[in-house]
Amino acid sequence: MRFLKQLWSNEEGQDLIEYTLLLAFVALVAAGLFINAGQSVSGIWGTASSRLAAASTAGAS
């Protein structure tokens, strides 16, 4: 019984687990932001490319 009480009150490693969970949460949020930013950048490059192509075609005529 004494062993179980000591095991229950032992808090070693608790901070490590909390920091690991916090780091995992930050990593997931950062990954989500990078995915959304990648889609935005893709849209910007697509628009710029189509406008440059239209300008090139208009300039060649």
C-alpha cells in the first residue's frame, strides 16, 4: 500500500509530458498555418502568371 501511495504522489516527469504536449500543439498549429499560407501563395503566383501571360500575348500583337 505504501508503494502505491508513493507512486501516486510521485510527480517526476510531469513537466516533461506537459512541455511535450505543448510543443506538439504548437507544431500542429504551425503546420496548419503553413498549409493555408501555401494555398494563398499558390493563388498569388497563379494570378501573376496569368497576367504576365496576357501581357506577353498583348505585347506580341
